[in-house]
Amino acid sequence: MALSDTGTARRPIGLEGDAFSRWLSQHSPTLLLGLLLVLLPAAATDFVLDQIVGWTLVLGMIALSLMFLAGYGGMVSLVQMTVAGLAGYSITVLGASSLPSISLFWPWWVAAPLAILIAVAFGTLAGALSARTEGIYTIMITLALASAFFYLTLQNWSIFNGFNGFTSVPAPIFLGVNWKSPVPLYYLILFCAGLSYVAVLYVSRAPFGIALQGARDNPRRMEAIGFNVMAHRIAAYAFAAVIAAVGGILLVWLNNQISPGTAGIQATIDLLVIAVVGGLGHPIGAFIGAFIYVILRTFALDALVAVGLDGRRFQTIIGLGFLVIVLFSPDGVIGIWRRWLARAASSRRGIGR
Amino acid sequence: MSSVAERIAAAGAGNAIELRGVSRLFGALAALNDITLTVRPGERRAVLGSNGAGKTTLLNCVTGDFPPTKGTVRFFGEDVTTLPPHERTRRGLRRTYQISLLFQRLSVRDNVYLACRGASRGRFSLIRTRSSDAIMQSVADLIVLVHLEQVADRLVGELAHGQQRQLEIALALAGAPRFILFDEPAAGLSPNERGDLVAILTALPPHIGYIIIEHDMDVALRVVESVTMMHNGRIFKEGAPREIEADPEVQQLYLGGGHG
């Protein structure tokens, strides 16, 4: 049910649900998944923990920021990976890396908030530039910004260290915990991803989120009933940028490195693929899409080699998978899941008769 | 009379809507040509005219959807000519649309809720509204007022045409409207639904004035006290419904023109 009842948000506003048990049954799949993820370190290897699940959650967060804008706001912003990349670069330049000539080595509690602030300022500005446009023009403007940032990082050596980027970017040590080690890092990522997921779900039914969906469905009417649609859209970009920025910092801490490719054109398109394949109808879609992507990225190469094909064709597999899912379900995996639920429900009713 | 009262009267505060010399060009076409029109607070006025007479353009100039090319628009004395639509809404101006402009992928309740929220504070709130909040009571009241309680939690895209027209009206009544512009509210309604519409309009609180554009004379002339006739972007007659109905020129141009 958790998947079927929110995206287009049918649940009445303000009906908190009279009973805790109803809330529990409504959210049981989510809670079950959450519990599973919390207990995962007991069973999984470090590789699965960080390189599969951790990476999925980080990519999922960044895709979630795109899902928020595209699903609720109708704004397909290709600049979200760039916002994440800028946050990643900022934490590297302000914090620590293997390049003392560039990095400032400020403590993490100064560098991280500043990095988020810089990235959010950029994401909001990008929103202000593109919020006046619709559809294909939003895509064009945000893609132009993403390309510009990519070439800037590629060609600027004084701040971004050009083609090489930065290596040995350590996750910080605080509260007596070394967040670089796999299990603490996993929990840090899980906490941030879980918080963003719940925040997006919650806000989608708050006045701000409902108004964003109203602006998606009919911006002219939103103006006529008293909303400043432009301001609302820009605020949505700012909200999404916070999530993308945190994701960007975690991405750097997870990979220990950042380079132009982190927020390159390919990464930008991959993020769009993740969000669309997962489905824009519900926040969980971002994480489903990220999971499929990470599995393909990690295992497609070996699988191809095993059946005697060239391993470098893994992008073809990703592309074909994208085609198949979008052809059969324009609303992604979420759409398949919802139709399956609806069919199951209607056949149950049929038996009942 | 004090000088303050005189100044207020001079500023046009005595009128809900005051248009002075308003023109609207679309390229070379003058959709509105030097319109001067005043409507008192609480007054109910029909604007009639054949297709292309400029009726909807007139409403768009008042709401700011398409600002006038020339002239000034005053709302309760305040010059709103250059204000964006949402600012006019916050001052108590409302409108409905000829073709329903609704939020198709949201529920009826969400649609009405947005209209109520748009007219109040907390438009950017990140905190969910509780069912005990006063705004939810206004939402429920409005849904009952337009007889949509049976479908309150359905998506608007699934509603019948008549129900969507009723929702149009509910959105315009949200908040504390001082003046409403109705753009052909009866379009596509069944005779029964037209009866409902007349009942809803006549039951509005007396301080709420409105302008109604309507092709159905049975609806229009039953719910207004004054009529403005438009033709080719100009006003050519104003009067009480009875006078307008009896006017031979009007009959020739409009009532006899196949629209009655």
C-alpha cells in the first residue's frame, strides 16, 4: 500500500488516521524494508554494504531530488547531479584531500555546512533561471548548466584540479567514530537517505508540496487562486538542492574521490535514467531505479564476459533495460508495481463475489 | 462630506471594479476598445455579447491574466493595473474559467484546499495541515456548498463535466472573496445543473458582487441586477435586465442573432 497511495497523493489532507494500527499496516512494507536495512551490517560483507547498498542509497538520494522536482513539480531538472557534484567539490576544497595546495583543511563541521550552502545557492539560482520555462526548455537550460559545470571542472586547475580531480578525500572522524570505516559510513548514509525519503513523503502532503503539484497541473490557476508560482518553483529547487547536496558529500566520502566525471554529462543522463526507470510517481522510485542501476553497473560486465560477450557493452545493457521498462511502463517500475497491485485487488474482489 | 471622503470617492473607492479607458490589442486586433465600466460593491452584473465581443478579454484584464494594453483597472479603489494575478487574488478578487482549469491529478478536496490555502497564510508551509485546523472546515463547507461531498476524495480528472464546473465555482468562493468574475459557468451543464447553479449564485452573501458572462439568458438574467452589452470590443448598452431584454437594438444584434 505504501507504494500505491501517495505519488499523486489521494490521501485526504489532515486525516491523520484515527489509529496507530492503520498507520502501521499502511506503512508496513516501508518499515520492513527499513528494519532490513538497519540489520543489514550483521549479515552483509563490506562490499555489499558500501558498494551496493551504500551506493544505491546515495545515488537514490540525488535521484530523489530530481524525482521531487519532476514528479511533484513537473520540472525535469538535469542540474541535480551538478548540485551534488558542486557540494562534493566544495567539501573537498574546503576540507581535506591529498592536495594541500588546493584544499583548505577546514574541520568537517565548517566545511560540510558551507558545502551544502554553496550547492543549495547554486541549485536555487539554477531554479530561478529555469523555473520560467516549461518542458523541453527546462531540460535544455539545466543541461546547459550541467555541461558548463562539467567543462569548468575539466579545464580549471586552480580550484577543481582539472582532469585529475581529487583523491584520498577522507570521511571525517567525529563523535569518536571513524566514519570512513564501512559500517559507520553505511549507517551515516542510511540515516541521511531515510531522512530525505521521509522528508519528501511528508512534504508532498504539506501545503508546500500540494501547491507544487497544483503548479504542475495548472500554473495559471495557481496564480488565480493566490499562489506565486515562480517563487514556489524556485523554493522547490532549493529544497531539492539540499537533498542533492547532502548526497553529493556522501558520494565523495563513499568513493574517497571526485573528478569531472562525477558530475559529467554521462552521470547527468544516468541520473535521469535512474529516476525515470524507478518511476517519478513516488519517492521510492528513485531508490528502486538506483538499485537497478548499481546492480547493472556492478554485475553486467561479469555477466557479459561469462556468456562470452565483450564486457565493455554493459552500457548497452543499461540502455536496453531503460528502453524495455519505459516502453512497457512509462511510469517506471513504480507503475508496474501499481498496476500489479490494482490487478491483484480486482481479482480478489472477483473471488469475493 | 469630509475631504478624506471626497478623496476616497475621487479615487474610485466607492466601486468594486472600475475600468477607465481600457484597451487590449492582440497584434492589430483590438479585442477591447476604450472600455469604461464601473461596478459597485455587492452589485451583480451580466456582461453579454456575441462570440468575439471581448467579454473574456475583459475578465482577463480585470484579473491580470492578460493586462490591458492601455487604461487603468481599479479594485476597491486601488490601482491594480500592473499587479500580477496572485496579488489581485489576495485582495479578494476571484474568477472562474470558461474551460475548467483545475488540478487534474489532485483530489477534489486537495483542489479546494489549495484555493483556501492560496487565500490565506502558510502557502509555503512544510508542516502538514491537521484535520482539526480551521481551514479544513472551510474546505468541507465549500465542498458541501457545491454538492461534491460524494466525490470529495476522487481525482478531479475522473469527474464528470458538470462536477468539474461545480468545482470551478468552489475554487472561486474560497477564502474571503469580495468580488467574483464568472466566465460562462453554465457552459455544458444539464437543465438540472443549471437550476443548481442559479441556486448557488443567488445564495451568495449579499456583500459579494460579481460579473457573469453567460450565453444562457435564462441563467444570466435571473441572477443579476444590471446588464452590460458588448459588441466588437466596445460597450454599447447598459441597463436593468428588463430594459435590455426589451431593447430592439439588442434583440436585433444579440437575442435575434441565433444565440438566444
